[in-house]
Amino acid sequence: MTTHTFETKHIQSGYDNKTILNDVNLSIPSNQISIIIGANGCGKSTLLKTMARLIKPTGGDVLLDGKSIHKMAPKQLAKVLGLLPQSPIVPEGITVADLVGRGRFPHQSVMKGWTKKDYEAVAEALEMMNITEFADRHIDELSGGQRQRVWIAMALAQQTDILFLDEPTTFLDITYQVEILDLLTDLNRKYGTTIVMVLHDINLSARYADYIFAVQKGQLVAEGKPSDIITSTLVKDIFGLDCAVINDPISATPLVVPKGRYHVKS
Amino acid sequence: MKNIPEKGNKQRLLPKHLAKVVALLLILLIVSIGMSLAFGSRTISLEGLIDGLFHPSVESHEASVVRQRIARTIFGLICGAALGVSGALMQSVTRNPIADPSILGVNTGASLFVVCGIAFLSIHSPSEYIWLAIVGAMLTAVFVFGIGSMGASGATPLKLVLAGAATTAILSSLVTAILIPRTNVMDQFRFWQVGSVGSANWDSVHIFIPFFMAGIVIAILVAPALNALALGDEVATGLGVRTGVIRMLAAFAGVLLCGAATALAGPIGFIGLLATHLIRLVVGPDVRFLIPLAAVSGAIILLISDVCGRFLGSPGELEVGILTAFIGAPILILITMKAKMRTI
């Protein structure tokens, strides 16, 4: 298991001329699952994209093992740091094996072509995501949950120590949401992969995260273990939601129960 | 992994019908080369064909006709291959399935420069056209790329296509404005503009080769990165691709290939589109296979169109550019109806 330090130092970031993140300092715990939570438009996706070098920060820096990720060779960086964005593009007519195989790009060179290691990595990724049987199928024929497993397999084939995922469960039924999060947990337990993701669902976040970063209006407002930081006050602060926080009977993690204006027992 | 034999994995990563497709293409290639050498205003017997190709000592009339057709055939091969690869590159760069070399304004840019050359610099020979056309194509591509790259998100496929369309509109109106009052320029330009390999000779081949080689080498080198780029700019960045550099290189190679072909043979449309589509339908979207196979099928399409033109235009010839448009357009409509076209 390889450990890395991954930090942001005073990053300021956004789109075009609009600054969204302001002076964010954080350190990602190595070999754990970190989840970034926050309301819509709070900058959580911007934070993830800035850390995954999709957006170059206008101020501050993102450091991997003490080195700025923007000063590293892109291919070298891609061997350590993987990324699954929210809406990747599926080329028309592509097969599962072809798509997963493209995750090997940073490990290949024009001279070498495909090596035994590449084939093994692809086979292993397919197996881990339970999609070996679909290898020859076209992506268009698969269900949403299966497709997402294919994309994660592509990121797995990249064999990075750190993996960023931007809302990997969006648009999926609850069954598939749990399935995807279980598979990511497998990955973390089996290889010690550091996983950082943005999730919408606060309860699934509280259950699956080792560590939570709460973002509000472009600032980091709380961080820590779910059981330490998820309180009704924090939820009220970042989501503006009145709620009760109880103990999840299944996982013993915090469970947020929204109040709303109706259906409250008197 | 261990329980899956490695050979099985290897096959899985190659397109299903690859071997069959390659064999079929090679056969078609040889047949079309044979046809291009044998057919024309005078049809050559098999014996004459073999004499002309393999027995340099034989001095029959048939053999010398064959030898005269060699340069034209080789030029057709290179030209078709260049256009095929150029189409594959343009489609990858813009991520647009109907992108053709004309999409980035390349053809129109080349035309404008050639028109200016004819009208203002009194240029008449192909070896002079090529430089004008390539410079025109390059400048236009740079201009389109520049406009398309403005803004924070860089050169997105959509912005490139829009910039290309706008530039094409402006440049073609300039071409018209220069041509209308000058009938003599119009005549000369019209001949070039139709697109023909009929006047090709060894000089055209020699001028073409360096551009062709440079374009093909770049195309092969960027192919794996283009595969990553096909998954979207964000995924590609995550895989360690310098998206801007790769787009620029691929577009440069595409412009080089198409610009050189356009300069020497005039704008020949549809080949890049057709070759790439046909190959993608059979072997799938892997750019590493798409590029060489599009080259071969582009060459085949051009040669066959050229041969057809010799029959249909008899006793003269019908220019290949007219033929490719006639064959290409209906097939394109078929493809569009059959395949689910992805919007950009």
C-alpha cells in the first residue's frame, strides 16, 4: 500500500472570471475514503476539479507529495492520480473492453504498445467491477448501473493510488448507488486506494466516508469523521435544512432525518 | 487475470472483424490499382498490364500506356489516403461525426489563397498552387483554432465547428467577390476547383510525398491520445493527455494532408467522411485502427471513383471530385439514416 500526501494550499479557483473557491486549505487522508458534501452551487465540484487538475487555480497550489501537480509531467501524474468526471463521453459503437483499455493510456508509450501488464490490468478491472461477461458488448446496450461500473473499471485500469470521482452515483437507482459505493469501498479495502468523491446524498456520505469535507459558499466549513461532525447544526448551516440526526440502525453512523413542514408527529 | 488466458484478453481488445477487414481492403486495393492502370480511354489487356509493370524491356503501345498511368495511380493512392486520414483526424479533433476537412474552413482557405494567386500574382502551375493552398489552409486553421479557443474552456468541439462554419462563410464570399469581375481567373479557377487527378504526373507525386509522410507520422503518433480524447476532455486530462497540444497536432496533420491534396488535385469532397464512416461501422471507433484503415479505404474510394469517371465521361473524363460527390452524398445519407448520429 502506497501512501501519499495530498494537500491544497490557499487555493482560489473558479470559472472564467468568477471566483468560487476562496482560500481553501485541506489535506486528504491517505488510503481512506473522503467525501465532499455541500449544497448545490457551493463549490464542491469546483474543489474536486481543482484538486484533479481540471481547473488551474488562480491562486495557491495543489500539492502531491509536496510537489505542485501543475509542475508534474501529465502522464506521470496520471499514474498516481485518476479521475472520473461527472459526464464522460461514450464514443459511438465502443465496446466495454475498448473503453476500459483506454484507461491504460498513461502506462503506454508509442514504442511499447500493449504489454502483458496492460492486459492484466484491464482483466482485473473488468473482474473487480463484475463486467467481464460484458467485455465484448457495446456500451449503448448496457443499463445505467452497468455503464457506471464500466467507467469505474476504466479508472481502475489506470491503477492509480488516488482516485477522484465527481458524483459517481448521480442518475442511478438507489440499488445501484449502494452497489457502486460498495465496489468503491472494495477498491479502498483491497488496494488501499485513496478515494475522494463528491456525493449528493448526505446519508450515504455519512455511511461510506471515513472522512468528510463540508463546503459552503466556496469555503471549507467543517471536516472530520462523519460521527464527529454531522450534527443538525452543521446540516442546518450548509444545507439550510431543519433535521434530526439519529443513529443509523444498520451502520451506526449518523443518519439525517429531515423535518419539513408536514408529517411531524405532534 | 490468472483464470482468464492471456490470449483471450488480447483478442478481446482487438476489433472483432479486424483480420477480415484488412484482408478485404487489401484485395480491393490491388483490384482498384489494377483497374486504374488498365482502364481508361484505351483499355489494356492483362498481358499488356503485366508487360508494362514487370517487363521494362517490352516496348509495346499497351505497356507504355500502362507506364504513363502509373504516376496518376500512385498520386490517386496518396491523395485518397491523405484525405481519408485527414477526415479521421478532423472527426477526432472536433468530436463531430460529420466533420470533413472542410469543417475547419480548410478547403475554403486554400481556395481563397489560390484565387488570390491566380488573380493578383498571375500564378499558373500546380507547384506554385500547393504552397499557396497549404499556406491558406494553415492560416485558416490557425484562425479558426484561435477563435475556437477563446474563453476559459479552450477549444471545445462545438466552438471549433461554429468558428469553422463562420470562417467558411466569410472566406467563400471573398472568393466569389474576387472571381465575379474576372472571367479569365474564373475559368482557370474552375478547372482547379472541380478536383481532378487526371493531370497528375511524377512531379505531383514528388511534391506530395513529404507532406504526406509528415502528416501520416503525426497521425499515427497522436492516435492513442485521440482515443483518450474521445472520452471527453476531462477524462483525457485525467489520463495525462495534454488536450490542447494533441488537438493542435492532430489538426495540423489533418490540415497538412488535406491542404496538400487540395492544392494538387483541387477540393475533392466526401472521401474523408466516407472512408472514416465505413471503417468505423465495421471495426469500431479505435483511432489506432481507424487511421491506417481510413488511409487504405480512402485510397480505394478515390481510385475507383477516378476509374468510374473515365468510363462515364467517355470519350473524355469526368473529374474525380464530381464522382466522389455523386457516390458520397447518397451513401452519407444512408449512413445518417442508419446510424444514430450523436449530437455534439
